[in-house]
Amino acid sequence: MEPIADAPLSTACPPGPGSFRWALLPVWLACCAGLGLLVGWAAVVARAYAAPLLLFPLVVGLVLGGLIVLAMRVLNLGHRPTIWLGALLAGLLAVAGQHYFTFLRIQRYHASQPDRLVKLRLVAPERIPPSGFVPFLLWSTERGLPLGGYRAQGLWVWLLWTVDGLLVTLTALLLAAVTARMPYCDRCGRWYRLIRSGTWPPSLAEKWPGVFGNPGPGGVNGADSPPPPATFHRYRMIACEGGCGPTGLILSGDAAHGGAASQVVWLDAAGRAQVTAALDQAARLSCENQSPPGKS
């Protein structure tokens, strides 16, 4: 039996965050570690061509965050603390990896030119980098970093490296944290996806005024009724892949005093059937009204 569209809309509580899964923890941490080292290596290669101050670490953080989000979707990981831990690990390894891969690159460069290395030992031994990673970092701070016409040295180099690392790590963390707040079904272990979208019929707001916040029939022009808080034009329906969780109905439109407005309503199975039937009915009526005269 087709559900009655103007009956009280059956809503549900929004889905909660994903639960912790031991089996995914080592896979996730290994994946984030690999992504961090990969991005660190790519940053060293790209830095040889262009590395604008402040902008370059932001780009590196965005690339790393995008890869983390992709890994979240592929692995269907929804436990937020686990996601944050992996993103933090990836950011730290990306920062440390840039310094370590730079160290390896300089070591290989000097090893490939033994004659030049012998001359440097005689003329300018201070220009020969140490063979250890930590001494290499200290040697790099003593040599300094060029900043336009100025060369930062000592503590200033450590400060620049710290700012660079924070920009990379925090950007990746922020992107992962924002994505982790997207709806996730803990029953089937899948992220929500778009299942339907289109134009929102204004008549549906009149059928369920208490849910969507718009007044019922006659309320818009009534002298004693306040104006509607928002006018919705578009809708999107999202659901998990297994269809076992509540369905999200996302409305977007214009606020009463200007600007954009949006609203999210969570529906159970009965509410989803009600809204789907009402949308199908509105679509059929719209097609009949647009049909040319003389055609049924």
C-alpha cells in the first residue's frame, strides 16, 4: 500500500560516528605512514622547482589530506579518533620525510661526484654534509636558509621548520577531521552516498510544516502568521550502501532575510517511503502540467 504523503512524517535520529575496529587499526596506520612518506618524497622533488614560503606547505598539507580522505573512503573507516591518529602520523612523517629525503638526496649527489668531494675536503670542508641524519640537521641550521636577501640561521631555521611542519600537519588534520564528520553507518560499515536529488516541490513543505519549518496552507499570506524562515529549492537524499541506517534529506534554498539556508531531516524507513512517494507524485503532476495540449 502506498504511504499517505500528508500523514505525520516519520523521522529518526541521525547516525552516530563509527565504532572502533581493531582489525582496521594496523591497516589504517600503515596506510597513513605510507602516504606520509610518499608525500614527503614528492614534496622534496617539487621543492626543487618551486617552493613559495607558507603556500608550499599548505599545498603539501592539502595533497596529504586529500589522500587521507581517499583512504578513509576506500577502507570505509568511520572511527574518528582512529582517523585523527592516522592523519597526525601521516603529517609528522611527511614533515620528517622531507628532511630525511633531502638528506639522502644530498648524500647521493656528493657520492656521485667523488672528485668534487675531494676538492671540497681541501678547500671548503665546512660545505661537506655529515653522514648522519641528526648531524645533517644541525649542519643545515648552521648553513642557514635563504629568504630573499636574508639568510636565516640557527634558531630561526628551527622556527621556520616548525611553522612549515605545523602548516602541513594541521592542514591534513583539518581536512580529515571535517570529512570524518560526514554521515557514516556503523551497521554496514559504509559511508553515506547520494541516492537521489532534484527540485524540491514547495507543496511538500505545506504537507509537513512542523518538520520543514514552513507554515501550512494559507500560512504564508495570513496576517497573523510569520513569514517562512526559508524557501527550499533543491533536495538531496543520502543513505548508506546497505540501506540499514536512517536516510538523510538535505534541503537547500534561500533564507527569509537573504543568504543561503539549509536543513537536514533524518528519516526512518517509513519516512523515506513517505517522502519518496510525495516526490514521485509531485514529479508526475509536474510532467502532466507541462504536457502539450491534446496529449494525455
